[in-house]
Amino acid sequence: MSNVQLYFAIGLPSVLALINLGVMLVLFTDLGSRIQRLAERVDNPVGAINELGKRLTRVEIKLGIQP
């Protein structure tokens, strides 16, 4: 086995593993940002529903209705 073959046998899989780690890092970062945006989209309607409930409770108290 020549030196060049040895370098390819050891070096090429190492380089490919490092490239794979870099690609996975980018993909996980993108996935995290997508999950964060989805959580923000879910929180907005939930917050609006909670605010509506608070307003209805205040109206019920003013009208003398038991909440």
C-alpha cells in the first residue's frame, strides 16, 4: 500500500465525517428556529384567548353575574 492510498484510506472518511457534522449542525439550527417560530404562532392565539377570558370575567363582575 502506498502512502497516497493510506492518506485516502484514513483522511477521506475523516473529512467526510467533519462535513457531515457541519451539515447536521446547520440542519439542527434551522430546525430550532422553525420550532421557535411555530411556538410563537401558537402562543399568540392562546394569549388572545386568555385575555378574552379576563375581559369576560371583568364584564361578568360588573354585571353582577357569578363567574
